[in-house]
Amino acid sequence: MNARTTQRAFSSGASSRSWRRILLVCWLISTAAGLSAPALRAADLNDREFAALLANFQTAVDAERVRYRIPGMTAAFVLPDGRMGKVASGSADDERHLAMTPDSRMLSGSIGKTMTSAVAVRLAEQGVWLLDDKLSKYLGHNAWFAKLPNAEHLTVKLLLQHRSGLENYYDNPRFLEDLKQKSAEDPSYAPTFETLINFVSDRPPLFPPGHGFKYTDVGYLLVGLAIEQITGRPYYETAQNLFLDPLGLVLTSPSNVRRLPGLTQG
């Protein structure tokens, strides 16, 4: 696992507009299911009431899936006493007529950015680096680095906060054109980090560093590369050692192969 094989976990994700939509759906589900503060007082819920809450939760999830035309979705809640309710709705695979289940695995998308941020902060806590370190300290030796907008002013923190002035590679029309062409030639094609970075290089910054906000996957690609540079290990290995193993997240695994066991295909 090296930087070239990890781009899907770093870069596959929703736009800020999509995330607002996802958060809205989550809020609608919770309110429709009755997951208000009174409902979450675990001591007030006996087994029958918990079953009723779970049924309401299922109904709310089903309704929002239909409302937003989502093929399939899963959702869960945890009460203060540790009891979990989890439900599924819709289809995991329309062609094979497979129903979604609460344990269906899905790509994490931009939730991977949360993991990357956690790794970056933990390394800072361990004294491995400073979040205010210049990115050039770790990646300045690469030939492509000087072509980045705001290159000499980029810091780890600015990248994590989406305040770097970098745009996103998929905002560049050439990206989709290139992806369509190369995918047609080779269905297994996956762009390298360097390829994605090139789509934002040699372009004017969107704003001076720290003086604006633009959600961008590229910033996290760069942080991931910097983590690999400073630790001397693949990013996945560092994340596994710091978080996945200690927290027992056994169903979270790298997206570095074409077939992932149990993955919902859509």
C-alpha cells in the first residue's frame, strides 16, 4: 500500500452541497423517528418502547430513502446505555435484487477525511510534527510541488481546514475528459496522486492562504502524502495502528483492491 494505491479512500467523497443534503436527511430521520432528547433517556425506555422507537426509526428511514430517491441506505442510533438500533432500507444491488441489510458494507467516501484529520492530530500530539508546519518541509522535494497554488505558504492545518486556496481536481473540466478517455481504454484505470494534483497545478489560487474556504480533496491527498513521508510508512498502516486496531473497527479496511468482501455495489 503506497500513495499511488490509496487515492480512493482519500479522494472519493461528496461535495459540500452533498454533505449538507446528507446531514439534512440524518436530521429528518432523527426527528421523524422521535429521537429527541426525551426519547434518548435510556432509563425511560423499556424493551417494548425501544422496539417502538426502532420501528419508528425504520419508518423514517424508509420515507427519507423514497423522498430523496436513494436506492438503498442504512442508519443507526446508540442510546446512552449502549443499546443500538440499526436498520436498512432499499436495495444493495438492483441487478441481482439484493436487499440492503444493516450490516452491508459501503465505501466510506469523505469520511476518510475525518480519519486523516485524526491521524494528523495524533501525530502532532506525539510530537512527530506540528500542524503549523509548512507542507514544503515534507513534500517540497517533489518536482510538482512548486506548481501548486500558494505552494510556499501551505501548512498542514490550512489543508485540513480547506483554507489553502486550492481548488478541487474535479472542478477542472479536463479531469472528467481525461477520466472518460482513459477509463474507456482501460476499465481498471485509476489516476495516481500526481495525476490528480496536476489538475490543480499551474493555476491561480482561489484566495490567499487562510483567507477563504473551499472544500477540496486535493488538500487531503497532500496531507496523506506528507504523513507517509514523515512516518516512512503507508498511510493505511499508520491509521490502522493509531485507530482502527485500538478501536476494534474490524469492518473498516483499505479501498486498495478492486474487490472488497461484502461491499455494496449499488
